[in-house]
Amino acid sequence: MASNEASKKVDTARAAARGTGTPAPSRQVPPQRPAPKRVGPVEFLSQVRDEGRKVTWPSRRETTVTTIMVFVMVILASVFFTVVDQALRYGVGLILGL
């Protein structure tokens, strides 16, 4: 598709150079946005503190339960990959006769 677009551009440029065909449409420049207002470090830290107050933080119980679940999943994943690793090691050993 890119080569088709490139060939269309070349054909349009050639036609414009010869004076035949339709000239390439000019691009419209989007209006520039005003520059964002800069704030000092004290104002920035005040805004950060205000945004931090808006966050819904998890309770201690939710954090504890989530942490325990992460540890359980890590242990299960490590046991699973250990079993798979040992099975593959045994299978490769049988195939290669080591």
C-alpha cells in the first residue's frame, strides 16, 4: 500500500510539473496550542499532594490479602516450573542416553 501512495505522489508531481492534471492539495497547518502554564516547585508539590488525596487507597486488609495471594501464586509458579524442568531434564536424558 505504501508503494501505491508513493507512486500517486510521483504521478501527481509529474502532472503538476507538466501543467496537466490536478495540483497536489496543500496541507492545512493546525493552529498552535498555547504553551502550558509553568508552575514553581512549591505549587507543583501542592498539586501533587492534592492529587494524592483524591486517590482511593486500599485498606490494610486488602493490601494484606493481595500480598498473601501474590506469595501463593509465586510459590505455585515456582513448583510448576520446577516440575516441568525436571520432567524435561529426565526426557532429554532418556533420549540422549546420558
